[in-house]
Amino acid sequence: MFLYIEDIWFKYDKEFVLKGVDFQISKGETVAILGESGSGKSTILRIIAGFERQQKGIIRLEDQILSSKNKFLLPEKRHIGFVFQDYALFPHMTVKQNIEYAKKGKYKNMLKLVDLEGFENRYPHELSGGQQQRVALARTLAVEPKLLLLDEPFSNLDEMLKDKIRNDLKNILKKAKITTIIVTHDKNDAYALANKIITLKDGKVENIENTKIKVMM
Ligand SMILES: Nc1ncnc2c1ncn2[C@@H]1O[C@H](COP(=O)(O)OP(=O)(O)OP(=O)(O)O)[C@@H](O)[C@H]1O
């Protein structure tokens, strides 16, 4: 196994919002975490990234403990890429500058990966939502993370374009061969992209289902 999530308990204040979450992910998988609003999807992602620390339980990536009772590896030491809902591109930098800021010398390859060759001198406001998302992915993948986390990647995008954008994302993940966790509340996103769907309910894993999609590696 590649990523181990073991008996994670977490509360922001009084009430636990994660109550013993357990799952594992193999290398090359695209896993969707599905669940209603408030079920704890973003929280588990933030704990994996290291933006929050669980009160109980262990997170391991390959043979390294990322966080446990005694250990806490800072987010920047985890080799995990995170793409937020709003993509968070620097508005005053071009596409090329946004990618070069993350990693020098790689923008050409990365723009090829996300099919945006020729867009290097545009500013974020000159791109569509889907294109901005691809730049954000290019920037995150440029540093070659071991694991990619996507929080509601489609929430800001036009319904009409969703099919195309889902397909684009699927192709990029396949080309990049990166293990990915996608948080979504939309079943269609989960079935279109993931080989495994983990459903959270009230801070617990309710169900784990394998889809027909093949694992990439
Ligand atoms: N910073 C915070 N402080 C206190 N409570 C929080 C905080 N962030 C989230 N919560 C609470 O924790 C619970 C889980 O939130 P979380 O954002 O993980 O759910 P989610 O499944 O991602 O929801 P959504 O689909 O609406 O984004 C919710 O009850 C939420 O109100």
C-alpha cells in the first residue's frame, strides 16, 4: 500500500467531525471521496496535506509517517500537491511565471501535459475557468509530488463544460501517472474519474466501492 489512513479522529472544537476514518490507497489509484456537505471530506484532505493535525490516528505515505501522536511532518516536507477550489493562481503573473514560480525550467513540458501550449504569456484573467484549473494543475505537478489532492475541482466550472473538463482532467492524471485523491459531492464526478470511491458519512467511512475504471500503474 501507498497511503495509509488509520483510525483518524479529529475535532475543530468540541465535537468530533472525523470519528475513526480508515482507508488505504495503492500507488497509481485515482480515488474519489464522496459525501454530503459537512461529512468531513475537506477535513480529511487537509489532514493528509498537513494543514490540520488529527487528535488520534496515523497517516503514512509509503514507509514514512506523516503524522501520528509523536510525529508531525510539515506540509512542505510531505511531497503532496494540493489544488484548491479557487485554483489560487497569482493574478499578476503570466501562465509561464505562475508555473516557473513553482519550479524553474519546466513550464514547456507542463503546458504540453495540460494541453495549453501557446498560452504561456496569458494572465489568469485571460483564461477560462477550465484553463485556469489546468494551469493550477500544471503548477502543482511541476514539483513532481508523490500524491495529488484535489478539493472539489469542478465546483467553479460551467455545468455545460463539465464533461469536457472531466475528460481533460482524466487524461492529464493518466499522462502524469500520479496517485490522486479527489474530494467531490457529485457522484458523476466520482464515477467518471475514480477507480475507487470512498463515501464518508458523519465523519466515518460508510462505503468503499471499486468502479470499472482501471488503475493507472
Ligand atoms: N475551521 C473550522 N472550524 C470549525 N468547524 C469546522 C471548520 N471547518 C469545518 N468545520 C466543520 O467540520 C465539519 C466537516 O467539514 P468539512 O469541510 O470537512 O466537510 P465537507 O464534507 O468537505 O463539506 P462541504 O462539501 O460542504 O465542503 C462540518 O460540520 C463543518 O462545519
